[in-house]
Amino acid sequence: MSGFPRLNVVLYQPEIPQNTGNISRTCVAIDARLWLIRPLGFDLSEKRVRRAGLDYWPHLDLRVCDNWANFLQQANPTRCWFLTKKASHNVYDVQFEPNDFLVFGSETRGLPDDILETHAINTLRIPTTENVRSLNLSNAVAIVAYEAVRQLS
């Protein structure tokens, strides 16, 4: 363990291999476990994923789950935060805790409404102006993950 608080980053059906590669690098940097929930929009052996993750793949704590139910069974999360532009609270309104799960949706669809409705009390957004529809997934993960690290350090 590197001295950073342990976090979990969850990507629900990610589509773009370069984003997942960049996110994997961030996870290695902060000692976070990366959970990927299928279906994935790419094969994990693709060169684009590994190139974006550079030589950090051997250090990545990666778990892949077949679906949301499988993730819940494997991870048994104690507390999840669901990132969505539909949330009323932003990432600076909460106090993160070690072992929190930061859950992000796919690049084009976000998180499914049924997951967001079930966990509405734990939805968060990254504040932006109305002129921006959304942020790049790897940027969003970095913003939220480093806010959690900042709070917990």
C-alpha cells in the first residue's frame, strides 16, 4: 500500500479503450482498484488500452464483472457514489471515506436510470456550466478520485 487511502473506481460498460487506459493509470497513481462491468466496448488486450495505460498495467488492481449484479456480489460495496449530471449534490458536498466506490457510466449513455433511481441519495455531479454537456470520462474520474484523495490525505 502506498499510503493513499484505498478507493474503488467502477466503470459501468465503458466504450472507449483510451479512456479506460488513462483511468487505469490514475488508479495505479492513487492505489485504487479498478472495476470494469461488461459489456466493454473493446477487448482488454487491445493495444489502445495498454498504450494509454503505458507500463502501469502490471501494477493495476483490476477486476472485471459480467454485469451489475455480478459486481455487487463480487465487490460487496459498503458505500457507492454514482456520478451523473442529473444529481443535485456535487462532489464537494460529501465526505469521502476509505474504500468508497466511485461509479461512472459509459461515455455515451452514462449510468442506467434504474441504478440512479435506486441509489438517488448517493448521486453526485461535477459542477460545470450549462455550455458543457459532459466531461471526458477519464477527466471526470481524475477529478472525483483526486478530490477523494485530497479529503482523505
